Amino acid sequence: MSKRRLSQRQRGRIDRNQQLRQVRLDKGSDSRTAKDEINTEDLGPEQPGLVICHYGQQLEIESTAADSAGQIYRCFQRTNLPPIATGDRVIWQPGSNGQGVVVALQERSSLMSRPNQQSVLRPVAANVSVVAIVIAPLPQPFSNLVDRYLVMAEHLGLKPLIVLNKTDIFDPERDAAITDMLAIYQDIGYPVIRVSSQTGDGMEEILTFLATQTVVFVGQSGVGKSSLVNALRGSYGDDEAAVGELSTARDKGTHTTTAARLYHLPGSGDLIDSPGIREFGLWHMDAGQMFEGFVDFRPYAGACRFRDCSHQSEPGCALQTAVAENKLHPQRLQSYFMLLSSLEDGA
């Protein structure tokens, strides 16, 4: 059965109820008016919480209220609420047996989504400030895939960080192409941190970088995202992130993380471990947004002789001129064309 569509009046009532909950929470009061049409179902007082994980129809909520901070509850969410993601800040009411109900979604600073099998965007992580793009010597990284994540981060207004993991197996001769690729990104201005989740190299540097931030790790399966999460957390508890082996047949990792989960880093910020993503679809973006996602292109915006310049063979193209004058790396322009082609193909 298809989901019932709400009338404008019903939608307005729902929005007003959520606003009332936020007002009560801000005032520290659980008083209600007769017109507030909210069925409490014998639940406790409304209080703030943080979504730690999303399991199908259930949410794992960490209380952020002063008298119960850090306690974890399994909660359902009220119907007619928008899709909720890991990292969302919500208003919820505790029930019995460590359970509760999420009754309102608080305002987000950002929302990161990805398409499902039906090409519908679904939220993955909310209130993220940093996107850490993890690569490793194996599986072999490609700049085109890294650029997908960079364009996505720029489009969402998030700070990108490129992390080279598994430096303990890095071979300077074999992996010279990776060194060259990272040099290009550093020249553009993107921060690059080299780490090893096995030896601990670079862990202090990345923890310092992530202080006060909420970061989501993205990248190919097999690059060691979950191992890196465990190393950054500094301990291995019952909720240790699952670690998968690298597939030797195709040098691609096996998918291990099944749900995005938020971890508090010791002495640092928060980290959201996302499901393995080999590629990130950009089909919901237009060509102008794609161009803006390449930050080193921005100085040349509007500088081409022709307004509809495709930046390929037209005379007076500002990008091609920049490449010829060694002000813009040709690999970046090639990557742009590849991503633009995938955009036109709906990828």
C-alpha cells in the first residue's frame, strides 16, 4: 500500500507540533496545551538526544540531557517525521525497558545522502562538518573516484580531508602514482594525512585535525575505514566496527559496515562510520554545480571567450589556457570531463 499523502493542513499541524516540542524543550518544561494533539502514550518527559545508529525502523538514541547524558535507548520514531539519519539531533521521550519514541527532528547544519537501488536519495549522516576520503595502496585508488567525493563535499559545504591509510604497506616505487596524485591535491589546498591503523602512525595528527568536528569516512571498500575507526577510538569494545578482508581475486574489499554509526573519539570530535560505498552518484547535480565542485576551476569561471564553452577545443577557453600555462593540472580537467560524462549518463 502506498504511503498516504498529507494535506497542507495536516503537514502544517505536524510542523507546529514539532515547533511546540522544541519550545518546551528550550524552556525546560513538559507542559502541554489542550490543542497540542500529541498522544504521549504514558511516555516520560521530552528531552534532547543524538542519533547514534539507524536500524531499520529503530533508532539508537544517546541522551544528551544533563541528568542522563550518555545513556543509550532503542527508539521508534513518530509517523510523518522526515527520514532520520545518524548524527541527527532529535527530541525524544523515554519509555519502559530502555526504549522510547522520537517525536521531533531538530534543525540540521548539513545532510549527506546517497542514492539507493531505486536511484532515490536517502540520508546517510547529518550535522557532518568534515568528509574524510580514505584511500590506500590497495585497492588501487583513482583520482576520478576521489574527485567524486570532493565534488560532493564541496556541494554540501563540508570540509574535505584526504586520508592515505595503510602506510605500513606503502611502496614508494610501486605507489609512485599515488604520491603524484596526492601532490596535486595538496597543491590545490586539500589537507592530506598519512596514517596506518596497524602501526598507529598519524593517529595523533588526525585526532587533532578532527577536534570539535563531526567527520564521516567515505571511500572504496577495503581501504580500511573500519580498522581506522577502531584505531582512532583507541579501544576495542563490544561495538567494535566490523573489519572485512580484502578480496585477493579483484583487490576490492568486502562490504562490512551495514549501518552508519556514530562514535565519540577520545579527546577529539565525533566520527560516523558509513556503509561501504565504491562510488558516489552525482546524478542529482547539474553541470554548473559540477564545475563549482572543482575548486581550482573557480578563478576561471566566466573567463572563457564563449559563454557556452565546453572547455574542450573552443578558442579562448580559460581552463585550457590555464592548463597550457601550467596553472591547472591536466588530470583535473580530464577528471572533470569524466564526471560530466557520468552526469549526462545519469550515473
